[in-house]
Amino acid sequence: MIRSGPIRVKVFPMQELIPPELKIDVSVKPLVLSDATLSRADGAVVLLEKKAGRDQAVDRLPQAAAWRQLLRAHQRSGQESPVLVTRLPNRRQTLVVVGFVKPGATGFERLDLAGKLAREVVKPGVARLHLHASDFTAPGERAAALEALLSAVLAYAAPMPEQKSKATVAHDLAHVHIADRASALYDRSRAIAAGNHLARWLATLPPNVLDSIAYRAALQELARREGWSFRFYGIGQLEKLGAGAFLAVARANPHRGAGIARLTYRPRRSPKDAPGIALVGKGICFDTGGINLKPHRGMYTMHGDMQGSSVAVGSLLALTRLETPYPIDCWLAITENQIGPNAFRPQEIVRALNGVTIQVVHSDAEGRMVLADTLTLASREKPRFVLDFATLTGACVNALTDRYAGAFTNRAGLHDWLQQAGRHSGERVWCFPMDEDFDTELQCPGADVLQCTLDSKGDHILASRFLSKFVEASVPWVHVDLAPSERKGGLAHVPTEMTGFGVRYAVHLLSDAAELDRQLRSLQ
């Protein structure tokens, strides 16, 4: 019999595992919209409030006659496009795009329009880009529209991994000038863009590049660069701890490189023992489904089943860049779910780290298994708040499509806050019930809890009830099921199939320390 050694995937250079920093200078200062200012830019985007008299709005633009003619051509054709595009007759042939923002637009609507505008202007030949906006009726609407536009421009400009023999040249963008007064809004946009780029980059890497071992190396490098502390609970240590749920999933791997990573951010002026928050992410680098093997269509993009972890670490990056004033721990469950003679099987009973015994039903419900032990580790530290992200269930996609994420919490009093953060951020979430009587579906005679049920009825809710058994009861916890993590054509302002959904949401939810304190105090 021929014996082969353990399979080892090639580790690519570190710069290919971590995205390059965007070298785009962003400046903010008032700038009058005129022929002279536009002639100094290669491209410009102008936002106008959408009102009944759109002809009057374009009449106030430089080269008004051309814009009026273009608008009327759209109207005659019956098109209600919110985007007009032309080149000005100046030396640079400045590419100018005009967009109409609906009064009282939601966060998602602003981002969706911004994505359409960015697609037209982030192109080769546009190195200097100006962002302008007319006056808006409601206070704050103008700045919010410009912030969404900057977010879209940065999302479109962010390169994605590729292994082509000849690199793709997507754009020449080097400088973005926002015609406004300096605002923390734009600093937040840049931090979110960096976090979203990291989340999308990691999720796009192919599975022969980003396996568990390479992922650990990438996280170590990120920790060194960003000043985070790093700890890794490898297979040996998890065996000693009794993390049977995680270990069951990792059992079929041809290596022992899986484990739980802990990244720690500490603000400069925070007391050493100050309670902070915990971010938790599911990091299945490739999901075959295990013994219950997925069909080809279901397995095709399963290199992206680690997006819960990439969103968690992307959120950590964004909050670090914003110098968040409280401590953050980021816990990532990193493994593959492989097929093989050692793969875990239906009807096995395993003991999780907190002592709860689990009867396995389906090997493709591996995400809740690795999160069980990771949530136990995270919540044992007694953080003030736990927020976890996972591409967990198809049931959530069936319930919400790939436009909303599902939110589940052990504190029903947080529902309004959670959904409001989704509305404001533009990354929308919908809160589902978490009543205790759902647990009757997970009862079984041979163990403390069933991993899942044989049918998929309400699996997004039952998965969350399962996870709740591994969170300390005293700790407020929110689970986000990332139904929009993967969407053909992108979503809103993000153009790529792997969307990085959740980073913008997390920053809007957590960056306001005073509001976070108020929400958590309201639970006491």
C-alpha cells in the first residue's frame, strides 16, 4: 500500500494574503462648483436633490445647456435614470456624472445610488476626482449623501485578488477632493472602506491560497502591523480544553493547522482590566459539507464560508483605525470542513467546551459547531457585549433574500437599536424571534441538544437557539446571519460578489461609545 504524507497547500507571499493599502489621497475643503474647478479634475460627481423641478436644478450647473439637453433626452425616452453622464469641452475633457438623490433617502438608497455613480467615474484616466453636492432641504442630508458617495468610490477603487499573468488596470484614481467642510463622517468612511476591503479580499482568495494555516499567518501579520496582540488556540490546546464541537469539524483535515484565533485591541488610555466587547466570526476556509457532501452548485463558492471571520476582523480593523475608546477582542474559528474517513458523522455525540453534549444530525451544519466553542471562550471573558458574524444558514437567505441579514439576540430590548443601525448604515438587518419554546425542536433523548433538525424549517432561528446555549447568560449577545455576504453583481455601493457585508453595520453599531453604553445600561 502506498502511503502519502499530509497534504499541504502552498502558502503564497504575505502581500497576496493581505490587501494592499489604498494609495488614494482624500481631502475635504469647500470648493465652488464652476467651470474653472471642474477643469482641474479628470472626473467629478455632482449630487442634486431630486425634486419636481429637476430642470431648474441642472440649470444651476456649469455647462447648463448641455445638462438640460441630456436630461430632456432621458425624459423623452421614458427613462427615470437618476444618473446623467457627459464629458465637458475643456482641456482635460473632464468626465462629469450627475446623480439625483431622493429627499429623505434611506441609508441603503444613498449607497445604491452612490454605487451607480462610482461605476461611471472610477475608470482608467480619472486620477483626480471631485465630489460635489448642492444644498439639500433637510439638515445632514447633504453630508450623508457625500459620505455614501465617498464610500462607493473607495469600494470601487479597492483592488481584488487575481492571479492573472497580466494584471488588470481598473483605474488610475490617486486623489479624491470632497467639496465640503471637514467632518468625522469621512474619516469613518475611510476606516470602513479599509475594513470592508480586508473582508472582501480574504473572502475572494481561492482555497488553495487561504487555508487554515495561511489564514493564521495572515492574521499574525495583520496583528503585527496594527498593534494587536495575537493568540492561537491550536488543535493540541483545544483537545486539552475539551473543545469537542470544534474538533469534530476539524477532524478530517489533512493537517493540524486549524484553531481559534484571538486578536486583541487595547486603546491607549483604557484601564488594563476595562470590560470591552467581543467580535466573533465563523472561519470555514472551505466547506465540502463533510459526510453529507454538498452538490457542486452548493459547494462552488464555499471558499467564502469564512466570511463571518473576515467581517469580524475587518470590523476590528475599522474600529482600530477610528481609535475606538474601549477594548475589543476578536475571536475567529478557523478550519476546513473536509470529507474523508475521519470526518464527523450523523448520530455522533460530542461534548462542547462548556460541557454541553451535542448529537450530530448533519455534517453540513458545521458552522454552529465551531461557533459553539468559540462563543464559549469569548463569553467566559465576561465582555460587555458579544457580536458574532457567520454565513450560517440557507434558511436565512430563503427568509430575507441576499439583501438583508438576520439578527438574533438574547436581549429582545435591543431589537430597535439593531434594526435602526441597519437603516442608518445601509447594511440592513431584520430581527427574528428567539423564544425559548423553539428549544423543544432541539430536544433529544441521547444528548443535551440536537445540532439541528432533519428538515430546514426555521433553521436560522433554531441555529441561533443552539448557539445561545454556549453564551454566558449574563452577557448580551447578538448573532448576525450574513445572508447578503455573497451576491452576484454586488450590493448597494459594493461591486464585488463577495460583499464584506457587516463591517459598515458593525462600525455604525459600535463606534458611538456613548450610545453603546446607553443601550447596554437600558438592559440592566
